[in-house]
Amino acid sequence: MTETSVMLEQVRQHWEYIAKDIDRSHEMYHEDAVLEFPQSGERFEGLATFKEWRAQYPATLQFQIRRMTAREDLVVVECSISYDDGPWQFGVQLLDFRDDKVIRERIYVMEGWDAPEWRAPWQAATPADPPA
């Protein structure tokens, strides 16, 4: 089992370099890793397909990490994401580790919404706003 500090460092490096250096941002993956987007049904098999997909991605992305949590062989990243300077959306990245590298990644992206009036007293912030 990989130390959680090693897993978190791999993920931090990924986020630091994702828009700057494709090779460096992909060092956290096994060559046979799988990337899935359950909401759209997309499934990318193998590191080479991740790199190809990300290299030709047509939008400009901005990210802000809200929280990263590591347990045993799993890292969960909660983030905010904006496409082409558009509204901020919520993102969740689930990263399954085998040894010290990612073997499976699942990404969910969704819009936020305002709480119904009856729940407004418990609303802490505007949902889509990224953290300060």
C-alpha cells in the first residue's frame, strides 16, 4: 500500500502541471491506466490516449482545488473548474492507486444550484463560486 503523502504529492504535481507540461502532469499514471467520465460514458484506456485527448482539448481551463482526501489506495479531489472563462462548475476526481501510481481515474463535472428557500439558512456560500 502506498503512503498517502506519496499519493497526494503525485496528485498535487498533476494539478500543478496539467495546463503547462503534459508529460510531467501525467507521471502519476500507470501505462495501462483507465480514465472514465461516467456522465458522458467516455472511457480512455492507456496513458497514451490520455495524453492525446488532453493535448487536443479545445477549451481553456481554469481549476481551483477545494479539498484533497487520501485513504489507503484512493485520492478524492474536490475542485472548481471553468471552461473558456465561463461559469465555475464543481468537479470531483476519484483516483485509484496501485502501488505508487494511478490505475483508474473517474471525473465528474456538474453545475451548482441554489438551495431551495426552506434550506437557505444552511447555505454557506454561492455554490458555483470557487474558494477564495
